[in-house]
Amino acid sequence: MWSFLFSLVVLSANPDPGWFSARESDIEDAKCLPARVPEATELWTEIATNFSVDELEATFNDLHTEFPVQLKGEQRKKEIYVQLLQDYLGNEGVLLAFIHIEFGFNAVQFSRIEQESLYLAFSAMPKGFHSPKKNMKLKRVEMIDQGVLANATLSFSNLWLMQNGAKRIYTVIHELAHLFDFDASDSENWRNISGFPRIISKNPQLKESTLVSKYAARNQWEDFAESVSAYRLNPWRLLLASQEKYDWIRWQVFGGKQYLRMADCDVESIFSEVSDELRDEKIRELVPYPYIAGALKVAKMFY
């Protein structure tokens, strides 16, 4: 997949405020972001209430790999698996369990502070942005010398931890956009909007006025990730730069959900309202944009 290969181009720690599509102040003012990380008791209650026995069992075994447990018969109850997780992880590890069971990521290599940034970034995005497979391992790597924060394999450097909370959240969302990119940025429709050619050249016919950051000028994959990041964290910037890009991302990526005003927080993505049986028909009916293949593919995988 070309988009995945080229998403290995890393997110550099360039201090230029125009390098990225959202500044720290933009992120702090972004709508519908979670206000805080829930307390341990709140997370344990949600884990015990909202997830199935199968999900709890998988989470315990993925995080406690030395001694996998598969309870049978009357012993196979939610409360027993919750107790096993509590005994193994304690309150300090509840966030690790929640990130795994809710978002599909294994953050066992990350500290509590890092897990809090991951939680806030994951919680800011709709369901389709989370791991396309369960137990996807997030990685810690040494890349300080190269000035790299993270890359699209969801590998994060020590330099990422050195950033403030807003920059860490921005980095996670940018890389999630790469992970989410099921060839969307390589579609003819996106290339027509952005002006990037199918084959990378030294002089692409960019529509520079539609770029939300300097980093977006690298290629169509970074343009896509930066545009998605702007849509979530600095939407007015994307809207003013390109109504066409904004509309494309709104419907192809976010299922119609917007983040321009506080009132948008209570509006669900259309994907969450579509049943399996009516999915293709309803999306074709609801998505008012000619290129809907990406939306159909995302809906089939995540909803």
C-alpha cells in the first residue's frame, strides 16, 4: 500500500509555528476534546460495565502474556476477569487496560504520563481512527538524534515525551491519520483536490493555497495527514484554506461530524447510525460527495 509506505516519512520536531497545521493555542481551543483523563474508579466502572467477557479475556491475555487465562463454565464471568485485571495491573495500570480494550492499542511500553497523552488523543477521534486490528503494539524507539517525534508505524521517540501535552496529542492524531489512510490520499479525487501527481516529482502542480502547513507540501500523504489533523484540531484553518478539502474529509473520513462549534460535540457520525444490513445503501444516500469508496471501506471495517 503506497500510502502506508510513504507514511514512514516522519513528523519532524520543527519549531516553526507554520510547519504544522495547528499551534498549541489552536489545540487548547479545539472543540470536543476530553477535559481530563478519568480517575481509576471511573475507568474500572466503564471496563466492568461496557465490555464483554471476550473483550476482557483478550485484554488480560494480551497484557499478561506469561500466563494466558481461559476460564470455562460458571467461572467465565465478567467480574472475574475484571478482578484479574485489577489484581495484575492495579489502579496505576487501569489506563493501560482501557486503552487496549477501548481503542485496540497495546501501550505496555509507555509510562503513565505517555498513556495519558495517548488516551486524550485517541478519545478525541471517532471510532474509525483507532487500531484496525486488536492488540496493535505501540512502540518506543530511540530517534532523538534525527529530531523525530514519531512515525506512521506508531513508533514514538523520547523526543515525543519531551514535548508539551498539546504537541504530543497533535503528533498522535497526525500519525493516526496515516494509519487510517486506506489509500484515500492516493485516490484520484484527493490528488485532484490537492494538485499532487500520481508519481512524486520535483515540481508537482500543487494547489499551494489549499495547504494547511509547510509539512503538508511534502507529498499527498502528508497533505492528507495534516489536513485531517487540521480538521480535528484547527478546523477553521482547513475550511478557509480549502472548502473542497474540508468537505471531502468531513464526509469521507469523519462521516459528517464536525468540530467547528461546541454544538458539534453532540452530533454523531453518520456511520454510527448505519446498521450492517443497510450500510452501503445508507452511506450512498447520506454521503453527498461523488467519491465514496473510502467511506464504504472504512464503514465496513469499523462500524
